[in-house]
Amino acid sequence: MTLARHLAAAIVVAVVLAALSVQLGAYRDYQMAEVAAYVVAVAGLTVLIGLSGQISVGNGAFMAVGSYGGALLMLHLNWPLELVFAASAVIAAAGGAIFGIAAARLRGPYLAGATLMLAVALPTLADQYTGVFGGDQGLSTSITTPAFLGAAFPPTRWLAWVTCGAALIALVLLANISRSRIGRSWRAVRDDEVAAALSGLNVARLQILAFVVSAGCAGLGGALLAVVTGIVAPGAYTLTLSIGLLTAAVVGGLGSLFGAVWGSLILVLVPSYLTNLAASHGLSGAASSSVPIAAYGVVLIIVMLAFPAGIQGGLRRLFGAPTAAVPLNALRRRRPASEHQEEGLHEKIT
Amino acid sequence: MTDPAMTDPGTTDPAVTSPAALAVEDLVAGYGGVPVLDGVSIRAGAGSITAVLGANGAGKTTLLRSISGFVRPRRGRVLVGGTDLARRHPEDIARAGVAHVPEGQGVITELTVEENLRVGALARRDRAGRAAALNDAYQRFPVLAERRRRAAATLSGGERQILVIARALMAAPRVLLLDEPSLGLAPRVVAQVMELIRQLRDDAGLTVLLVEQNARSALGIADKGLVLNLGKVVAEDDAAALAADVGLRRHYLGF
Amino acid sequence: MQEFLEFTLGGIGIGMIYAAIALSLVLIWRGTRVLNYSQGGMAMFTTYVAWVVISHTGNYWAGFVVALACGLVLGAILERAVVRPTVGKSPLNSVIVTIGLLIFLEGLAGIIYGGQYRSFPAAYSVKGLKIGSVALGISPSDLFTAAAVLAAALALALIFRYTSVGLRLRATAFNPSVARLLGIRIGRVLTLGWALAGLFGALAGVLVTPSTFLYPNSMDSIFVLGFTAAVIGGLDSPVGAVTGGVLLGVVLSYAGGYLGSDLVLVYGLVVLALVLMIRPNGLFSAPVTRRV
């Protein structure tokens, strides 16, 4: 009955958010919509890393795939919004499948490198085929508030409703998968791949599925973000975005859906705060906007070294509850190519 | 830290030389929650061979690894020439004159025979000392001189064992820890290796801790022996006395 | 025919840059199984330092040398301070930490120097050379690049083969636990490995930036292509790194030349995908066997 429980929780949250969106002003509604978009993408990533043990620094590219796909459907086929969102997820998921199949045998650093390549290479396609993708200017993806809400209904509130609704649906689905046999199989593969294979799990298929799910979430998140910002352009899908998603997932707590929420809040709220702070201290515009980027780096390093379980892990520990958030040292150590390697470096070096 | 000097091999009777070249006092060590060694004490004088015997899982390998620093003892002391080396890093313990030849030999297969030996000498400060040590090694072990340029991976089991012992000697250690040197070797080769170890005690005055499943061969060259069971020393005596104790032999040593 | 010659020589030229990055990755990977994702970021940062020196002194070679020295120092510091704590933990730790380092260096460069594209001088003329009327597709600058990387690689090979330091590096790379048993302070060896890697990265940065321009993300594409080159050659093999670099440079040069040059990164992605699917351990290693 987990599905019922998750749905009930989602409905409660939806009502709360709807009420909140009425209370908050237009700007905060806009930010709520942004956060919702990122939550979907970060949630997919945190499931990939935390549950299936695979790393990706390329999910920004899958966001791009989803948002460009959705934008093209909106512009050329005039599909309704729900269909566009679903299609974005599917298109990006297909991309995830292709990548996952190609990368099925990759582990750890090799996989990260391949996803990094993806993150750096894929956006160049948009620059190349400018006829289709609109080049640097990009494609317009603004939406209009539906008529039945009345003319006075603030567009930002509609954005918040749409994105939060989509995000809640995605989160319910992710929560269900996480508790299902698939989720348990992912954890088994993550913890000991050989043992999982020996007990009959199809490791490659599970790993690919994890990529499909995380890419689909990234695609949906990308489409949501496109609708929120009103535009899809290559400049938005940089390596920094992919690493920002990673930071959000790590800070929030890998494997935890609540952690995805914390991470996304930080991702939306903190960078502008930092930039303004820097600007007020006299840094130029370009320099100030680099401050959040440097901050991502510092945060990633410190969290990995000192607080591997992230915010959610910390909260759970505070309240004494078991947590879904996985401290990274619990993730299984892959066997190194040479057996000797492990032993010599396992003990602490001076 | 000065280079460890070779002890004077004037007498080979461990009872006469004092203080103990190697003393392990009440060592408690293990992995995770359960201690594998539960209060082990050993005294060995310079120029002696002490056989460490017992069944699998008794803690023999853990004992050597605790002495050489790969396992951090929870309690107890490891005294080499009077200095407590317990809980130091493996590199520092090696430089203090403790050479450990691990189970499985530890040949660096990607290097040549000569390179393996040279690695052994890297702990020495002076270039002349390293060159001299290499020459000594070739003189003492002609089989290595013949194969000096070959990849270490091409050596036979017995040759590898000789290589790693020679390599361990390159830094002129005072204490030599040998973990199952006879493992996987044909009986004739085992005899050669044992004879080699005996010579090292006689010529170089080394203090040798010899961990062996092959208790018969080990007791054949050892001065003293001790038997480990479940992390404790259950028997300790002169090698000859242990070998003569039929009940003990059958119970713990399998012959 | 002339085109073919141009593409080949040009490909070798840029391939040397990939080789330098690949070498720095191999240097670190061999001993520690850590892939240094910040290698490009480090190279970018040391190039900025060189740029500052050159701007102030007007002397290219001063900047060149300072960049290399900074590479050594930066590599050593980063290993000791940030990467050492990840040793022995899950491999994802070092991945995320080095990625954090990458983004930190990019942000820091943006803060200190701003995001605009800056021009960076080349050591020698960048005008293409001709033999008679045949354009070769390479310039004196390209020749210097190739010579510098080859000289550095050769020096590294000699160090590995004939010196005690080199022996230490190799022993630690092949069997760290035995190295420790023999008294080698592998902590220092690791730091040295990172320092050398930083040197090669800095070299690549100074040599390639004249054509990419200098900005915080300037080394991103070079890094991923250097990574691809390292994978082609096999992450354990320095010889493979150089060969992989040249091979990749030439292949991408042909692809870019005959198919259109804006999609070089996509071609690189395809090459990487193919290599990882067919021969993930690289051309110079034994095919992969999984140990159970």
C-alpha cells in the first residue's frame, strides 16, 4: 500500500503548496517553480547515484535533450502541456537508454568520464544545427495561463502549480520505484555487484534502467525549467549545470528524495544570494557570478570529506531515525584492476 | 633514523644474548570488532629462529602484520632493540629494521629481478650501500644473478621465494618476518628455502619469526617454537621439545 | 592530397596536447586509481598565472617556466590537502572531490580574472609552414608543441627507467603494500606523482591556450579529449597515453576536416563510446577480466 501512502502525502503537499503559492508574491512563486523543476532533475540523479551507485556528471545534457524536445513539440506540433512534459521525459529517457547501453560495462571513474564527455559535447549540437535548434538565441517556450482560471490569475502562480504538480507526480513515482523490487535490486547491485549477479540479478539491465529513469527525470526537469524561464538556449546547459545538479544531490543526501528538495532549494536560492553578496563587496559583475561556481566546488569537497550523508543524513541522525541517505563510504568499493592496489592504500598513509 | 646495523653474530644461543632483539608484549589486535590476537607475547634473541605454528585462522599472519604495521594493535607493545614500534606506520617500521616477507611472496611482477632487489634497497640512504647490498645479494644467491634482467613474473615459485627473501635483506634488517615461505613449493625446494633461512640466522645473526603451516620443516631449523590457537599462545618451548611432544603435534600441528 | 597532409600534421600537433593531458591522468591513475577530473582546471589555472607573469614582464619564457613550476606546486598541494583523505574510500569519493576541485578552480579563475576571453601568446609564429608552395598545415608553434611534449615524455621515461625516484614511482604504482613493507614512504611518492601530473597539465595548458583563448572553461574540451586519449591508450600505460593522444588527434582532424569541424567534440564522444564498448582497457593493456 505504499502507492496509496505516497499519493496521500503528495496530495497533502500539493494542497499546502497551492495555499503557499497564493500567499507568496509573484517572485517567490517563480522561485517555487524553479525549485520544482530542479527537484525533478536532482531527484533522478540522487536515485542514480545513491541507489544504483552510478555516477553521472552529464545529467545537464539530458535536461537539454528534454527541454529541446519539449520545445520543438510545443512549437511545431502544438501539443498540450501535459503531453509535452511526458514526451520530454520519454525523449530524454530514450537518450538515457542509448547512453546506458553504451556505458553498461563502465564503472566509477570511467563512467564519470563518459558522462562528463556527454555534458561537454552534447550542447555543441545545438550550436551546430541552428535551423532546428535556434542557435544561440534558442527557442521560445513561454506558456499562457489557461482560460478557465480567469484573466486575473497570476501567470507565475500557474507556473508554480504546473511545475509543482509535475514534480509531485515524479516524486511519487520515484518513491514507489525506490521501495519496489527494482529499488532493492539497485541497492543490491550497488552494494556488491558480484553477489547480486550470482543471485540472479541482471546487472546490466538494472544499471541501464537506472540511467533511463534518471535521464527521464532530467528531461522532465529540463522541460519544466524551459517553461519556467520561457526559453531554451544552449547557454543554459553548461557543465556548471550538471555539476550543480551533482552538488545539490550530494548536499541534500545521496539517495534521499527529501535530500533532493533541500539540494534544489539551495541550488535556486543560494547562488543569487552569493552573487549579490559578492557584488556588494565590490566584485565586478562577471567575478560575482563566478562566486557560486567556486562555492559549488568548495561545498562538494567539504561535504564529501566531512559530511558524506548530506543534509538529510544529518537531519535523520539528529532525530535518530534510519535514513535513505547513503554516506558515500558505504557505497561499495569497486575492485581495482590489480589486487595489490587495494591493500596498500587502504591503510592510512602518513 | 640511522641505518640498522647488523648485530654481531658472535653467539647463536638466544639464551645468552640479551636483551631480546624482538619482544612482543601482550599484543591484542584484530579486524573490526573481534580481536584475532588476544594477548600474545614473544621473546626472541638476536640470531635465532622462532617458529610460529598453528592452524588456519589462529592468528599467525595477523601477528606478523601487527608487527610490521599493517594491522594496528589495540593493546600491547612491539619492541625491536628496545624501541616500541607498535602503532607506527609500516614504512617507519620497515626502516627501523623489520623486514616482512608476506604470504604470497609479494614479488612485484611488473619489474625485473634486479629492479625488485633495488626496490628493497631504497630504504637505505647511501648509494654506495645500495650498490654493495646488490652485489652481496648476487654473491649469496647466484640464481638471482643469473636471472637479473628477467621479468620477475617469469621466475618459478622457489626462485620467487628466494627473490623476496633477498629483497627483504637489501636494507640490512635486524628482524625478518617470514609468512609461509613453503607455500606452494615442492618438497625439495622447501628444503632449500629452509636451509637458506638457517644460514641467514647463522651468518647474519638475524632474528627470524617463521610462520609456517609446514610445522615439521619449520621446527627442523628453529631454535624455539610457539603454537597459536584462537589468538593465544597455547604452547611455547624449544623446537626440539615441541617436535618431541606427540600429543601437541597431533592436536595442533597435524603430524 | 595537400588537405590530407594538412589534416595529418595538424592532427599530430593537437594530438600532442591530448597526449600531455593523457600522460598526467595516467601518472595519477597508475598508483592510486584516482582519475583527476580537475586536471584541465589545474592547467587552466596555471595558464592564467603564466598570463599574469607575461603581462607584467613581457617575457614569454618567464611565464612558461612559472606555469610549469606552478603546475608542480599545485599538484602537490592538491594531493596532500584534498585528495589524500579520499584514499581507501569508495571511488566515487575521489570522483566527486576532483570534480569539486575542477569547478572550484573554474569559479576561482572567474572571480580573480573575470570571465572574458583573453588572448594568450604562442611561443613561436603560428603562421603555417610551407615547403615550396605546399602548405603543411603546421606552424613553428606546432613544431615547438610537439617537441616540448615529446621531450617531457622522454624525460619522464628516463626518470622512470634509470633513477631511484623512478623506481619508487613504479614500485608504488604496481604494488603499494609491498612498497610500504620495503620502507618506501608512499605518501611522498603520491605527492610527487601529482606534482608531475600538474607539470604535464600546465605544459598542455600553455601550449594549447593560444588557439583556444584563455577563459575559465577553456580547458574543458581539451580535458575530455585528453581523457579519451588516455582511455584509448589504456589508463595504465604512459606509452599508450602518448600514442592515444596522437591517434585521437589525427582521427579527429580527419573527421573535422572531411565532415565539418564544429562537431569535433561529438566525434570525440563517438570515439570514446566505441573504445569503451569494444576495448575498455585501452589498446595497450590486456583485455579486461573481472576478478571475482
